[in-house]
Amino acid sequence: MTDTQNDERAAISDIVHGAHTALLTTVSEKGELHARPLAVQDKTFTGTLRFLVQADSEKVQDIAANPNVNVAIESQGGYLSIAGHAAVTRDESVIDELWSPFAEAWFPGGRTDPSIRLLTVTGRSVEYWTQNAGPVGSLVQTVKAALTHSQPDLGSNGTVEL
């Protein structure tokens, strides 16, 4: 792997690390796109993301019909759009690893709730946008660009094939 590829993957992992919520977009049986928020459980990104979901949810039904998904993530470090393939399983050891008091709120039966499932998204590609200046610096760059009729320099953008 080149230094550039390592830098891109580090930037992607930093964005995941800073995120609390992801938007999972699925395709329904009718071909309609649906985006739903999920709590970011993994704080590093090595090509997959894992979420705890309820077995009878619409997103699980959508994935059964079409496993192609997109996960969008935003944090102060930037933005990600992860195109990938989703699978829903019941892997007890990973559920134990991801279990937290926050997860408890979504599963009234606690850790033994029979509806708990593991949703794993294996990424095929990641498009990323990084922010170099932070929120205030980005605002200053945007105002400056508007006044000078130029493009703001807010960071970098690229695509990583996984």
C-alpha cells in the first residue's frame, strides 16, 4: 500500500472515529431508497462497519431483498459515503463486543432480547471529504471564496476502492 493510500485510510478511520450517527440507505423491494439513522458502533474502519439492529425492522427486510447499501457518515473530520454489501446475522460474540448501555435503550429485553441482530456492511468503495480548517475556518474560507468568486479550499476529496 502506498503512503497516499495509507493517508486516505487513516483519514477515513478518523472520520468514523469522530462520528456518533450514520445514515444507512437501503433499497426497498419496490426500488425506493430509504435512509435511516444508526448508532456508529465501530470506532475504527478496516473495510466493514457493524451495527446492532432489530430483526423485524424494515431495513432488515430491505437488505434481504437487496443487500446493496450505502452508509453516510459525518464528523468534524469530514464526510464519508461508503458503498457496500450488507448482511444480517446473529453473531453472539460480536453482539457481546458491541453491547453497551446505549444499545440497551433499543432492545427492551436487554442483551438476551431475541430480536437483536448484527448488521455488517462490507464496503466496496469509500468516497471521502476531509475538512482541514474546522467549522469556523470552513466558514471563513466559504465567505472568502464568495467574495472573491473562487472555489473555497476546505480540504480534500477522493475515492478509495476496498
